[in-house]
Amino acid sequence: MRLLTFTTLYPNAVTPQRGIFVETRLRKLIAAGDISASVVAPVPWFPFSARCFGRYADLARVSHFETRFGIAVEHPRYPSVPKIGMNMAPSLLCRWTLPVLARHLTGGHDFDLIDAHYLYPDGVAAVALGRALARPVVLTARGSDLYTLARFPIPRRLMLRAARQAAGLIAVSEALRARLVELGVEESRIAVLRNGVDLELFHPTPRDASRTESRLTGPVFLSVGNLVPLKGHDIAIAALARIPGATLLIVGSGPERARLERLARTLAVSERVRFLGSLPQGDLPGVYSAADALILASSHEGWPNVLLEAMACGTPVVVNNFDSAGEIVRNQAAGRIMATRSPEAAASALAALLANPPSREATRRYAEGFGWDDTVRAQKAVYAAALARRGAGGDATLGARAVVNE
């Protein structure tokens, strides 16, 4: 089976952490055998690469072609108008990417199926591309597409139409399946295939050595994610102010850093908050292992990989009670779910975890139940069903419900 993975959120040499969960799933699929793949990951066009243009300059520095872990990745450009161009994004993405995919077909790089991630704008564009090229499309909904963009009338209408026309439809959590049903998608068409965790990469490292190397004493908490409002790093900082002697490590970069630094100074905890910036995945196990708990205070998430990564390193979590939280944190070996999204609730949950922590071995064993094998098998079944229905002259829509680790 030959896949063409299509997404605007995929790692590259300039921003290697961007959409890494998409790359990880694809790598696991290929490693399992019977599937080959290439990636088309369009990048918004920007003319200047000078660093004074900030994150927009990163776009200009992305190579048009690269190979990552043996997978060929192409980054064609497409016009994008920040903020005001949301409704035009799918048509622009489709129009500027269609010649690239057509060249794949005519240049000896044929593919059987388009594997697209995020319903908007990527999924809407992918379904249009699939119709133009007579290839079935499988869409994966991942979170922000349904929690944020579906609030707007035009994106919501286009997402619903794309979901109904797709050959297969995947949600990474039961909560996201429920959101799709709310949009109007037939429940039986949606496969729930949660992300797994790389148990070889994420594993416990010697905790004392990690803490000594980083000069850490007392309780240590960790907050990981882009420095944007929805991630709730401000809640983690405010919770820290209620736990004397504790240290908070923040991993990530983004536009909120200056505001978060000001908040730490205002709350008189700046000496106990360390901003580590973005870190490569290979550095994360040591940071996870050094912490007593990971805190994730996001307002919403699809399936946050950082939770399972921390658990795989033996570190329990404290998480806001967003829709999918209960699917990931099922018992006290995993951690605690906050009563409300507030500094008070976060501090209370962290204190309870410190008072009665699970063993790191128990937390690791819990994470081992979220490997990739079941997801990969179910993923292949979704692709095969889409191709079989197309080959039989059907509408190539997903006809059976599939759930992994329900």
C-alpha cells in the first residue's frame, strides 16, 4: 500500500517539533511493513528569511525537499493570509498543491490513498485533491480543528462536507468522535485510533542523576507545550505559588513567554520557574524523569502525547478535565485530574500527588498499555477498507466502527 501523507503540520529541519505526532504515527506504520509513504507538507509562502521576521522567516527557510527517517518530504508553497484568510485557506491549499500531487502520479511516484491530518484546512483540501486525482482520502481529526475552527460557520460547513465525502474518518479520542457526531457525521463511520507512545524512546532515566545535573531540589513540576494561552502555563505558574519550595520547569517556545515571565515575577516565583525553551525529543526523557509530576492545564486537547510520554518515563501527571482527559488518566498510577481549570485546583491535585505518589514502576507499566501495535493494525484496516470499497465500486466510505483500547 502506497500512502501520500498530506498535512501542513509536519516536522522539518527548521521546526523539528512541529506536528511530530503525525510523523511518529507514519514511522510506526512504515516500520510495521506492507506500507510505503511519501509526504507532501505545504508551507505558507513568505519572501524573507532574515531572523528579524521571527516565525514567518522560519517558513522561508524550510527546504522544498528533505528526507526524514528515510521518508521523502516535499514542502510546496501556497499563499496564506494570516487571520483574514481562514475561509480561503482550503481552496488556496488545493489549487497550489494539485500540480505537485499530479506530478507524483505522472513522475513514477504513484500512490493509492491520501492520508490527511486535521480536518481544516488540510482535510477539506485533501478531499478536493482526492476527487481531482481519483484517489480515496482518509482524514484524521486531531483536536484544534474541531475544538476551535468548528466554531466558525464556513469552516464548520466545509469540514462536515469533507468528513462525509472522505473514504475513511479517524478521531484520536472518543471525545473527538463525539464532537464529529455533534457536527453531523454518522457515528458508525468514525474509527477511534488513539496515538501511542514510543516506549523505547521514552523510558525512565536515573532520577537522582537528572536532578543533580540540573541542580534541582525539592518537588519538581514540569509543564510542556507551546507557550500559547490554551496550554495553561499561567495556571501552572500560579499553582506553583501555592506550593512553597517547589520548582517548575517549562518546556516550549511561543508568543506567551514574556507574559509568563512577568507573571512569575508578579507572583514572586521567578527564581523557581525555569524556561527551558524547545527541546529535541531525545532530551525529554531526562527532563520527564527529573520531575515529580507533569502538569497539563490546557483548555482543550485532542490526545496530548506529553501525558503518555511523561508516564512512560515513570512520571505521573496532573491534567485539566478536558474532554479526553478521562480516556488517558484512568487511575492513580497515571496521576490526577483537576477538579476545575484553576490554580487552586491544580495546586490541590499536585499536593495530593506529592502526598501519595504512585511508584514510578507502576506509572511506567500503565503507559505500556498505550503502545503503537494495536493502533497500527487498526490503521491498516481503515486504509484497506477504503481501498476495498473503492475497488468494489462503492463510495469508499468507512462502513464499520473501529475502536482501539476503548
